[in-house]
Amino acid sequence: MGPLLYVATSIFLWKYLGSVFIPSLLTRTIVSVFPPLADLQMLVTINTNAFYFGGYFLFGLYWPRLKSYFWNPFLAGIALWLANVFVLLPLIGRGVLGYKLPQGWMAVSFPLLLSHWIFARGLSYQTRS
């Protein structure tokens, strides 16, 4: 349930509130690094979405095993958010918390934090007592 909530929230925030969509940023970076892939941009976009959100589905699938490392789903959501804003965004050249994006760091990191909180909430529902 957590990954589905994360995908739905990410798409909602991107479409209706204008927040940053991480797979789109990844696609632009891949196409800028490998210009011949510009003709295959739709294919790159589909694969980027599959890999990015696939990581969340794997995380949700293995949540019962990962639970002992993170203690609760909200710490897991924070850990994934931190990985996005302190590892992934700087790796693609957008700076820590996405401060190099035109929207500014707050408009990038806060909606991402919100979507990860909802992801964690979904994980808490799928946890069996």
C-alpha cells in the first residue's frame, strides 16, 4: 500500500501543485548526458519511472525484513527522503535539497517530504501486528 500511495501522491503533487517530479529530473539528466537518447525520450522516461518507483515497490515488498533496521515506517520514510535530497538530487546536479532548481529548495524538498510521509503511512497500514 505504501508504494501505491507514494506514486499517487507524487503524481498529484506534480500535476496539481507544480512540485518537482524526481523521475522527470532523472530523465532530463540522462538525456543531457547521452544526447543520442533524445529521440528515445519517452522510452527513457518510462524506464526511469519504472526504476525509481520500482525501488519503492521493492522497499514496500521487503518492509517486513527492513522493519527491524528502521524500527518504524516513519523513520524509513525519513531515510528515503534523506537519500533523495542528500544523495540523488546532488548526484544529478541539482544540489542538496534541490536548491539549484528554479523552484527553490523549499518547493522541492517539502513536497518530497510530504510524499514520503504518506509512503510511511501506507507502510504502517501494511504492517501486521
